[in-house]
Amino acid sequence: MSTYNINGPVSGSSFGDNGQVHNYGSDAAGAVAMAAQLVRVLRDAQAAQGVVEQAVIVHGELESAQREGRGPDRGRVRAALDAVAPYVAVGSGGLALVEGITRFVG
């Protein structure tokens, strides 16, 4: 049996890029960062414009909620993430971002 020793708290989602892992917490700033990264991943993958637009909706809602000091509109964010999820490429990190944002929204 193997054991893993992790020195520190483990939370949020991870997205590896160029050999680096970025750990995002469960705060609004982390969710906004994940949403911005999701938009970049989809644009870099040249996803359909409608899919990118749904990711932009997620990012915009999370950003405006943070700016206004309110919780994000869960229904709007979840509906947009449901539209994006089938189109994220395996191995792109997009699915981890979608799951991380979903955990933040609740």
C-alpha cells in the first residue's frame, strides 16, 4: 500500500501549464482567474464561437459578482458551463477549470 505525504492544504482545482501547477482556492478571485483561463483555453483550441461566448458569460458573471460584492447568478453560470463542458478537449485542462468553477458556484 502506498501513502502520499502532502505538506500543506489541498483545495481548489489545478491546471498545469508549461510544467507549472496553479492551485486556485475557493474564493471569488480564484474563480475569476479560472474563468479567464477557460476562455483562453477555448480560444487557443479554436472552439466554436458559441462555446467561447458561453465561457465569456461565465467570466463576466463571476467578475461582475466579485466587483459588486454579491454571489454569482448560479443558474446563469451553471447553464453556460453545461454548454461548454462537452466541448473542452481532453488533456487541455479545460475540464478541470469547468469543475473548479462549478465547485465554487456550488
